[in-house]
Amino acid sequence: MILSRRAFLATSSAMTLFAAASAGTAEIAFDHDVVIARAKALADQPFALRDQIPQDWIDLTYDQYKSIWFRHDRALWHGTDTPYNVDFFHPGLYFPRPIKVNTVDKGVARPVLFDLSRFDQSDQVPPLTLDDTLGYSGLRLRTELTEPGKKNEFCVFQGASYFRAIGFDAIYGLSARGLALKTGDPMGEEFPDFTEFWLETPKPGQRNIILHALLDSPSVTGAYRFDITPGPNCVMDVQASLFPRTELTHVGIGPLTSMFLFDETNRTRFDDFRPAVHDNDGLTIQNGAGEVLWRPLANPQRLQVSSFADASPRGFGLMQRARKLSDFADLEAYYHKRPGLWVEPKGDWGKGAVTLVEIPSDKEIYDNIVAYWRPAAPLGKGERTDISYRLTWGETAPFDSGLPRVINTRMGKHSSGARIVTIDFEANPLFDDGPEAMTVYVNSPHADTSDGVLQRNPETGGLRLAFTFDPGTRDLVELRAQLRKDGKMASEVWLYRWTE
């Protein structure tokens, strides 16, 4: 549908009065220590909700909300020699509490006030209240990527502490968060908010952009610094200082949120023309011992939480290994172009577990997958915790173990009544001597498994491992498989939790 455009209902005089009423134009000296001090001071006070915007903004329908859009010619730094532009999202609907935004130039921070004239809208939008509670709900970063002279978007921060990014020739998919609290707990999850941002003004020719954020929630506050570099992969170096208001026994560091509906492991549950629907198809882990694990994602019938205990992890991420259009046959969603996201710790994260939460889902509109690092020791009330890591948004994890990766997993019913599993490994020089040179390891603590059969897959050039298992009366079976050659690892470790 083509939307008609019209002038905003607010008159220019009303806009002038609104801007004057909102004119908190104080300038302050700024560096990241200012955000840390703010977070520390907040943690010493009881949590307080921010003001809500007027009710008529909250009551906007989805179509009305989408009928207000940002004007690129009103972007922050538009028309300057700064290599970045910043767009803003208006509040309303799902975003009832606005954020604050500041720019930082030569060590001085200045607020960016809400300005309705930055937006256009269609005639579907009703008259809306203008008062000093209004603010933006998020921001979008744009810079020159692959088209000279054109600034394209590559990163968005909006909603709670959620943000997402893409590399070149990619489509937005999974999200990251500043922090996860009590994910999957029976008493419910807590969602911290980024309440204020500071954008350092990039210099001409600068390839990275630095953004600071203040996090607040009933249980914890935090000061974040994001050093963001767009490219074929978008890379973010993250520094966080956390100040718990209460002891945090279930905290998620570097949390990732994604969607998995079905693939060849559970295809029969969905009447859909597409062979698969997911933003990501597996969790990969490089643990502290250097072992590489691949855990295909699942859409279980009941909530399930998997913990992969570790010490000093090297990294983990939710990846998308299905990279052909035919893997999805979807000409609109383009799932084959969705990014993976790799979390690389900086420093020693100590003991804990990479934790995977899989939530039952019946629609692709719901994010039902969460992965994060859960420290073994609680974060103590009033104790500052500093943590650093790198996020890489791209097609593959930014390391090469030299081991063949799993590129697909299929499951179904075998003629014997047992379940059959096939695992495809990508082509690799380790396979040049053929399947006969490999030793297959397949086992389960819960069910008998057949001897694995290994064959060359002529389509992929790699090897396919097939085996069966009989769950009997069990409704949960953990499975593990790996290839070895000359006594050494010759593939990733494949892990799976089958459920009835």
C-alpha cells in the first residue's frame, strides 16, 4: 500500500513552544568515567521507573506507529563532514518510556532534544499530544558501506537493552542485549533498559564510532562503552561496568536472542511450503580447552535450558550455516542472509557455563532462543564488576579451528521404528583419504545408538554420518558425535538434545 503524506498536525508555533519547554540544553564535560559514576550513583538509590509519554502515543496501533517515519535529511550530522548519520525512532506503542540522547564533541556532552519535525507521517496518524515527557525510543547508525556517497544503515539500538547489526550484504536477524537477568526462571525474566546514550562525534575519515550507554533495572545498573566498526563483518568492542542493587545469582553476559521455528530436524510439525524457518540454526562454542562444539537449535514442546560448563571460554555464538536461498525458499524473509553473532571474551571470564534457552514457539514472529555466559559465582550486591568482550556480526565465526564444520542435521523415523540422524560435515582436506580413514564416535547416556555409517556426500564434497537411536519410553535423549583421524579430532563435536 502506498501511504499518502501530509503536514504534521502540530503548527509551527506549537512546535516552538514545545521545543522551548524541553530546552534542557546543559553542556557537561564528558568521558566514560561520567557514565560509570552515574551508574554507581543510581545503584546506591532505589530503582525508579522513568516517566511515560502521553497515553495517545502509547495507544497508537501498529499500522499507525509504522506510519510515522524518520526523515534522513534531519539526521544527526547530516550535511556535515562527519562520516556517520544517526536516525532516531519516535516513541509510542511498545516504547512508552523514552531514552535520552547526547552528542559528545571535544569532551563536551550536549543533549539531543526530541524534535517532531525530524519525522513525516501519513494521514493514518491521529493528533498527538506534545509535552516535555516525549523523547526518542532508539537510534539507527548509518555510514558509507558498499555504495560510495550513500550512507546505509548497519546498526540499531531500540527497546530495553536490545541492539542488532549487520555486515555487508546482510539482512537484520538476531539481536544482542546489554544484559540478561533470570532468563527462563519460573518467577519471570527481568529486562534492563538502556536509558541514556552518548554518541562521540566521529572525525572526518574515521571508520569507527563510539557510543556510551547507561543501563538501569530493579536489580542492577551499568555503564557500557561500544566501539563499533562496520564492514564485511560489523565488529563491536564492548566494555561494561555493572553495579548490582541486589545479589545477582542468575545473570547472562553477552546475551544473544534469536528465532528458530523449524528445519529438517522437526519439519513434520509445521505445514509450511518452506523447508526451514530460522534466523540461526545452531550454537557454536570454543571452550577453554580449545574444543569446538556445535549444537543445532531446537524448538521444543516444553521450555528447555542447556548448560555447557566451562572455564575461561574462548567464545560462543548463534550462527546461521544454512546459506543458500533454496535452504529456505523464502523470497521475502531472506533467512539465508541473516547474520551469525560471535561473542569473544576479553580477559579471563573464569568458571561458568554457556547457557542455551529454547522456548516453544508456533510462529516466526517470536524470538524463542537465548544464549549467554552465566558466571558460576553470583555478582555481589554493591560490588562493581567489569567485563569486556568483542561482538562480531557476520556469516561465520571469526576463527578457524581447521576442523570440518557441521553444515546440516536431519532427523526422522527409521524403518526399524528407531530415530535416524544424519549429520553432514563440510568438505575439508582431512577427508581426502576418504571415510575409511575416519573413526566414528557416537554415544548417548540415555539410549542405545547404532554404529555410525560414514559416506562421501557427492553434493557437498564432505562426509555424511548416519546413525539411529531408540529412545524407548524416554522423552529426552542427549546425543554426541565426532569424527577422529589418527587418534586426533577430525571434526567439531556435534551435540543434540532430542525431546518427544
